[in-house]
Amino acid sequence: MQDRIRKLENIARQIRIDIVTMIHKAGDGHPGASLSVTDMITALYFEVMNVDPANPQKADRDRFILSKGHACPCLYAALARRGYFSPGELTGLRKLESMLQGHPDMNKIPGIDSTSGSLGNGISIGLGMVLAARLTGRDYYTYVITGDGEIQEGIIWEAAMAAVKYKTDRLIVLVDNNGIQSGGRVDEISGLYPILPKWKAFGWHCQEIDGHDMGQILDAIKKAQACTDRPSLILAHTVKGQGVPFMVGDNSWHKRVPTIDEYRQAMRVLGGPCL
């Protein structure tokens, strides 16, 4: 198990290198949010999900929705490293003629199960996917990553209510609880906290973890899969900018581009190549 965790941690480090490199070269992007979801996305794509990069539309594949679509550099890097397309494509982030837009587009990018970007819709779409699986006799899981600022949206709670009603046990939601949204700290902008009791009140199976501890992530997903009578929520405590010390907890990195000196500093920490 420890060997598997170390392997996943190394993949996550490579994805963080990709994120910083992509955004630096693109001159645009959201590094803070991308870095905070990296460990969860790594665990899903490289250990948990039943997917086949050679057959991205496989009918019984597990589905994944990055509801906080602005964190897509992480998802793009994971898809490339998993084999959906060449890592060389990552240099096209946010460039004309590239498939890698500023938010995920399921019509352009292999491996993207849902276009996202308008916050709040991911859980509702995931709920629809789980119900579709039930109607067609399939048993795939649908995983959704949503932000803590994002769950201020009313549509989130409509989906939470409906998911329990329909006992959608194959819907697993991970909340990227980094405590910061674009306008500032979540607790200063909206009375969202405490988060977990609200989901428990709706009837969800709930867990709370360190979203950067690979062992805890894998264990929580395993427990969520074992719950067979209701949907599951994993509240993952994360840090915006995780992995790059000068970005950690600094909301100016919600949407900001590293200078060449900052890029080199990040690469020294992450062990990546310097330009």
C-alpha cells in the first residue's frame, strides 16, 4: 500500500509541475485552485476510477465531473499523464486552435465527461448520470469535485435533496475545502460553515479528511463505495496553492501567472525542469 501511495504522490508532483508550467506558458489560468485539487484528481484517475484512455467513451466507465471548472489545468495534466492525449498538448492551454480551453469542454477534449465552468451545476449533472446508469442497467460510479465557495449555490442543495430521495449510492462528491474563493475567505463572504452538518441533515453519508493525504483520500473513497443506500460526500480539507510555498494560502494566486523567476522558484521546490 505504501508503495502505491508513494507512486501516486510522485504522479501528483508531476501534475503540479505541469500545472505551473502550463499557466506560466499560457499567461493565464487559476493555479491556486488547480493545486488544491491535485491529490484528489490523482487518486481518482490513477488508482480509483474504471476508465480506459484508449476508449474514452466506454459505456461502463466511471464518470468524473470537475464542477469547479476553472481548476482544469489539473484535470488536463491528469488526462495527459493517464494517456488520453499527448503531454505535448498541455502547452496549448488557453491558446487559439487548442482543445484545452479555460474551462473543460466535453466536445473537444477526450476524457471530459461534462463541460463545466458555470459554478454549481456539477452535482446535478452527476446525479443525472447516476440515474441514467440505473435506467440502463449499468453500475458505474460518478465522482464530482466541487469547491467550498461553489456550494453556496442554491442548485447544489436542490441536487443534494434529490440525490438522497433517489438513493443514488453511486454518486460520490468531494468538496475541495480550501477555505478561499475568488473574492476572499469563504467564511467572510457567506455563512457556509460548518459544512458537514448541513450535508448530514440532508441525509448524505459524510466523511472528513485531509485532502492532501493520499492514504486518507483512498480510504474515504473506499468507504463511500461501501455505502449502498445513499450518496456520499467527502469533505476534503485542502490548501490553495498546495505544493508551491509562495502560493500557499495566498488568494492572489486564485488567478495569476507566475513570472519567470517565480516559475523557476516553483520548479526548484517541485523538482521540475527550469526554462
